[in-house]
Amino acid sequence: MTIFSDIGRYLLMIKGMFSKPENGRMYWKEFIHQCTEIGVGSLGIVAIISVFIGAVSTIQTAYQLVTPLIPRSTIAQIVRDTVILEFAPTLVCIVLAGVAGSRIASELGNMRVSEQIDALEIMGINTKTYLILPKIIAALLMIPLLVVIAMVLGILGGRIAGVSAGIISGNIYDKGLLEYFVPYNVFFALVKAYVFAFIISSVAAFYGYYVKGGALEIGRASTKAVVVSCIVILFADYILSALLLKQ
Amino acid sequence: MIEVKNIKKTFGDKTVIEDVSAVMKAGQCNLIIGASGSGKTVLMKCMVGLFEPDGGHVLYSGQDFTAMSNEEKTEIRKEIGMLFQGSALFDSLTVEQNIMFPLSMFTTWSHKKKLDRVNEVLARVNLVDTNKKYPAELSGGMKKRVGIARAIVLNPKYLFCDEPNSGLDPQTSLVIDRLIKEITLEYNITTVVNTHDMNSVMEIGNYILYMYKGNKEWEGNKKEIIFSKNQRLNDFIFASEFLQDAKDMRMLEEAGKISDDRNMDEMLDKDAPSLVPPDEE
């Protein structure tokens, strides 16, 4: 029963977000602040993960391609498609569920527990609109951007690892990147990024906004937000792949 | 004026407020007192709309707040200021930004005009040179005063204070109590204070509503509280022996058995051992 009641409250929260802002300028300031927190705040970890994922992909692909009949440029193709289709959108978003999601949940949870949300309500501010909507819109803008950066850095990391380990030359890697390139894959990755961005921000906001209790519950809500976001992301990944990658 | 009519509130199968009615008068400090769990905080949250009552009405200057749409409630809320138990200051904002927040949200004033208003209310709560400090850098009493400043910055008609003295030493509590009283009179605000601090009751209680297990047990003013025969109220207010003695003395004084310029020796037990060392006698 709890799961249905949670889904109902989640949907009501989403519905409650859409109301006329009391002051457009204040909402814009909050949106920009959230863009900085979610985008710039997560850029470092996204860059590190992307480079290493690309590097590991190159080395592992080369390790598995034992036959000389397959050209070395295939390594670049496999790394490119793996990074674009799965690693950049899914893995980066799972990391972002931990980084940005837990931050959103704990920020809102702390505001709830310390009565800051009540204080905003008393002032006559729609707290769902003021606190949650800018976070979701900022996530919808910044997370796809981070995914695009992750794609570029992942492919670049693969090149660096391939060249430095002597697996593949830079020219062949670059040639391989251009072979059999399907632009639709980038579109698919961006669709996933938008869906995951909504899941990360809204699920985290839900657990943070409705937290009850004290510091311990904020921690629990934050952990639960990350766990639920990851599960929903993986489930959505499967659904989107089944729907959008039909042959 | 705020009227509370037959308010009821339950959480699950637990009834927290059974049927409470009261009138909170303008320009006065109206106190809701009661033991922990008596329902005073829930009553206050029903009054400001943080909780939806299961029955009854809350009227602000005759307008039924409980029957209003969200948009209409928002308009009333702009006339409400509230001081929270933990002050509820925004951690990431400075004192100045905290107080300026309602002004930025609801006015189109220039930055200079807003800053002037912030400095004016900060001076009113006796806090100067704290503009750039963050809440974490303030003491408990200072946080409460910033909370009051933020609550009054939009010149509200109604001020709610939830346990304004919790966690404060008696002297600071007195400062906060007096500040609330002065502001109430100065701006002719309808102030509702939720407390279980007896000093507050005696200091600022123009109207006192005593809650017991979700019901209105007693109402009156601070003078009437001394002479009340309500046993539950007396057990709550004059819980300590010291306060019981103070009450007895005040009753004797009112009955004319002790003169105002009383001789302290007469009141002290003459058989009691002297506290002055023998060599100093």
C-alpha cells in the first residue's frame, strides 16, 4: 500500500509544482543557482568517470578482439557506440543520482526538518513551485549537457588509453570513429538523458520534501532517493531501449 | 482579530484537538499554553494553514480562512508573520538576505529601499552590524531576533510565535518576550504566542488559553490565572514549590493580609537557623 500512496503523493507533488510564480526574478535566481549546483557542481566527477570509462572500454575491447581479421578501427567504433549508447547517459546518470540527487534530497530534507519550508509557506510562497520546479528544470538543462560532455570525454579517454598503451594509433582511432556512425544513437542518448534527469531530480525532491523527523531521517531519505532513482533509471533504460532501439 | 471556531484535528485514529474555540484580540499578546502534547502547536499550525483542520473554522478579521481557495489563502498569508521554534532562518543566506527575502519576493522596491527597511527592522530588534553574518554565526537569542525581524518586515497584521523562548536563558527569554510585547503594541498586531514558559505568561499574557489533552481547559488573563481554582491549570502553572509559594503570597497580598511594603522578617520563619555566620552577627 505504501508504494501506491507514495506514487500518488509523487504525482500530486508534480501537479502542485505548476502554479504562477510569485516573483519571476526570484525564481530565475533560484534556477540559475540550481544550474550551478547541479551542472558545475557535478562536472568534475563526470569528467573523471567519463575519461576512465572510455579508457577501460578501449583496453577491454582490444583484449577481446583477438582475431587479426577484424580491423583495429573497430575498437574505436565499439568504444564510440558503447559510450554514446550506454556509458555516458546511464552510468553518468547513476553517478549523478548519487551526487546531485542526494544533494537535492538532503537540502530539501534539512529545510523541512528545520521548518524553513513552513516559513516559506507562511510567507505565501508555493514551496513546490519555488523549491522543486527550478531544480527539475535545471536538471533537465544541465544533465543532458553533462551527458554530452561525458560522451566527448569518454571517447577522448579511449583514444588516450589506446594510443598510450600502443593498442591503436591515433589516426586509425579517429578513422574508426567516423565509420558507420549513426546519428540516431546520439538522439537516443539524449532522450535517455532527459528522462533520467527528470527521474533524478523529481525522485530526490520527493524524498527530501516529504521527510519527517530529524537528522537521521534526512540521511535515510537521501539514501532512499539515490537507491530508488538508480532502480527507476535502470528500469527506464530497459523500457527506452526496447521502445527506441527496435531493428 | 482571529477567531477559532470548533477546531478539530486528528492524525490517523488519534484526536489531537477535539473542539477548540477562542478569540485572539488585536493589539494583544494572546498566549496558548499547555503541556507537551496538549495540541497547542497543532492548533497554531491549523490557524496558519500549515495543517488542514478536520472540522471548524479560522476567521481572520471575519474572513473564513479555512474556506478560502489557495490563492485567497496566499493573500492572507502575506499579512502573517511567524517566528518558529528553531527560528527557521535560511542557512545559505546572510541575516540581511534572510530579512530581505520576503521584500524581494513580494515587493518591487529598489535595493536601497529594501536595505533601508532591513536596517530599520534590525535596529528595532536591537541587532545592528549583523547584516553580513550567517545564521550559523549567531547565538540562539540573536537567531530569534532575526526571526522576529523577518516576520515583521512586511508589516504583518498577525504575528505567530511558536515557543519563542525555547532553548534560551531566562534573561534572553525576557528580552524576546518584551520585544514581542512592544512590537504587538507598536504595530497593533494580533499576536499569538505558543509557550510553556511561565515567565512569558506573566510577562506578556493579555489573553491566555490553556490547552489540556486537545481541549480548551481554561481561558483568561494573567491576573485571573493567579486566582484560578482550576486544578489542572494550577498543577501546570504552579508546578514547582517556589511558584506555588509565590502564588500563595500574591493571593495573600491581594486579600490585604500582606502589605506591599511588607516586613520581610515577618514573612520569614523566625525559628529557622540564621544564615549569617555567628562572628558576623
